[in-house]
Amino acid sequence: MHNPLGDTQPSSFYCGEVRTQVYYGTVRVVADNGKLLVYAGHSTTPFVLEPYDGDTFREASGESVAKFDAGSIATAGGVWFGRYEAPGRSGAFVRATP
């Protein structure tokens, strides 16, 4: 059994914009009541991530997971989304720099 609050960083650690190759574009992660909302591309409808195990979150639908990397002390350096992993396409996103 996983502890959904164990070793999870503060919400601000995970939030921000992350990007990858041109195919997917920018993904925005925002916090909302203990969950993370992920807006992909120009979508106004997010998918929801819930804490699962440390820096790993699962989609509320149960379909996939997202794993944030350690990055700096203040923010995650990027995230891998299982839902975007496909032949010839990577599910890995890196944090956008200002």
C-alpha cells in the first residue's frame, strides 16, 4: 500500500510550465486542493494527478502515472507522463526556463 502523502514535496515544487518536442508543446501544471491539474497544449480541460508515492503521481482516472524528477531544491526539473509515451515520441518534459 502506498502512502499518498509520503515524501511528497510542496505543491509549488511541481507547478509551472514544462515542455518537450514540438509534437506536444507546452504543458502547464497547477495545484488545486492537494491535487495537480495538468493542461496540455491549448487545452482548457485538465487531467488530474493525485499523490501516489513520493514524486510519482497517478491520474485520477487510474489510466497512467506521472513521475517528477528531483530538479533543484525549489522545483522539479521535469516530468515524465506515461500517457504521452509512444513509439517515436517521448513522455519526458523538461521545465521551461524563463
